[in-house]
Amino acid sequence: MKALIISADNFEDTELLVPYYRLKEANIPVAVASISRGVIKGKHGYEVAAYKILDEVNPDDYAILILPGGEAPALLRKEPKVLEISRSFFSHNKPVAAICHGPQILISAQLLKGRRATCYNLVADELKEAGALYEDQEVVVDGNLITSRQPGDLPAFMREAMKQLGL
Amino acid sequence: MKALIISADNFEDTELLVPYYRLKEANIPVAVASISRGVIKGKHGYEVAAYKILDEVNPDDYAILILPGGEAPALLRKEPKVLEISRSFFSHNKPVAAICHGPQILISAQLLKGRRATCYNLVADELKEAGALYEDQEVVVDGNLITSRQPGDLPAFMREAMKQLGL
């Protein structure tokens, strides 16, 4: 079992690092993919090596997709390959866990219509506009979709993500 | 079961936040104690509320003590109450997990003589000087004592910490 995190510069540091370390604690290899190969830098200055570029990602290789927040999703939602990867996870009913601004990617991929979800409060209007059923909860689970609002929700977010992986 | 994190300003952000969120994921209440009450700020700018001051801490209330790194341990090792709390955990053989500069507190408490341990590389000489058996490993477990070197070791650090809690 492997996990995939897609992010880019100006990610929210803990929203990437907490899931990254948590999955590794469970001995799950984690691939970090981004727009270009190399180091991506968080809003708080943490650096993470993105060994894969988006075009190299085969979503069939991964059991879960994690979409951290920060300013990265604003860039990533413009990348057709990110939307294609997200759709692949949904079409195979595999877990997709998006936090804070992360759900913006799923909005652009038109995957949230009729789905229960949450997100960062400033993204809520956009989420509703996309047809999602917004809930102001620390975590919302709707089938394969796990969403949270902000860093303080990470314990609930990861609890549900690990549960969906059967861990 | 409750957990205790002792830290102060200029903590290494992920070394506090990753254990904090991980324990909360497991539904374990976590108290953060510091020199004064209020918000403590990490080197990367994250803020954490320290609801307890050291004098209010009764170590008997907690199943595990976590000592994150950064510059905080340099301040905390001068606080007699921190050393007293650490000694209480050792005398009851309860888990103490220290990472990076965190073991400096245990050096000052004279708890490492003859114990296998690791720490941040720049602290290694001081650790050996205190009589510890230094090992350059991602995590070293010696009885109740769990030590790690740096943020990248957090998965191994938390794997062993959770194991000691029977989780």
C-alpha cells in the first residue's frame, strides 16, 4: 500500500507534514508529487522534496490521495493532470482526503456535486457554489471523501483517513 | 490516559505539533505546559496555547512525557520543576520521549547516565559527556526512554511512543 500527496509551494506546512509523518509511522511509503521536481517550500518555511512530477503519477499505484491546503491548491487546480488523478481516485472509490484549501482541487475537478464536505471557512461559499453540501465540522466523511477545515482538525482528519485504509 | 508536553518559545514546530496531533488522533488528551501561561511560539511561527504553568503540573496525572526540541530545552533545563517532573516519570518507569534538543533536559536532570539514547547531532557530545551511550539512529528505545535526532525521525519516534502506551 502506498500513499500520494499532491502539493506545491506555499503549502500549509502541518497539513502536509502531519499526514506525511503519520503514514510513514504506519510504514506506508508516501510519494509527494508536484508541478516540477525538487523542493517545495511551505508557508512556514518547511521544505519537502517532491520526487515526482505530476505526469509521472499513475494513480493506480496509490491507495489514498492527500490534498493539503495553503496556497498550493490555487496553483494545482489549474493543472489538468491533478484533476485527472483526483477523478481516477473517485472513479475507483479510493479515499481522497482534502483539508483547508485542498478541496478547491476537487471543486475544479467537478467531483463535489451532491457530496457532503467541509473546507477552510473562506472556501465554503465556493464549495456550496460547486454543489457540495457544506458542513462546519472538524471532519466530514462521505463515502471515499474525507474533508477537514484547518490544521487544528488534523487529529480527526487523520483518524478517518487511517480508518479508510483499514489501519 | 493523558499526555504531557513541556515546551517553551522557539520550539521546533513539527516536534511539538506532530506528537500533539498524533496523541489527539488516538483520543488522548494532551496538556502543554510551559514557564508561563499563554501562547508559545515555534521557530517557524506556529502558536500553541500552554494552558498550564510548570508549578501546576502533577506528573502522576500523565502517562507519557514528550520533550520537543528547538531552542526551548535550553530554557527549560534551567527550571528545577522541569527536572523534578522528568525524574518523577523515570522513577515510575513511565515513558519519556525526547527529540532533537529535548534530551538536554534529561542531561540536566542527570537521568541519562548509562542509558542508550540519541539526540540532535550538535548535542551528541554533551550527551556522551553526561554518561549516555549515544547511538546515531532514528530512534533509540531504552526501557522507558525514547529518543530521536530530528524532525525526519518523527515517524519512528511516534511509532515507539504509541507502542509504549499500548496503542
